[in-house]
Amino acid sequence: MSNKPISLKQALYRAGLGISLFTFISKKAKNECETNLNNLNFV
């Protein structure tokens, strides 16, 4: 990992990827995990 700053456009893209992954995992968890695990989800 580099310490060089990244552009705002690149930061927004990477944040979008993270949000997309979190959304996907959250939706899968609702169908496949116990209620206690789903209660940890704040979305």
C-alpha cells in the first residue's frame, strides 16, 4: 500500500465499491444467517 494521496474521483469509486460489497453481504445475510447476526446490521 502506498502513502501517496489519491484523487477524489478514485476515493469515491473505492468507497462505492465498499458500499456495494456491504450491501451485497447484508442482503445475503438476511437470507442465510441467524436472527442475532442480522440484528448487528444497521442498514
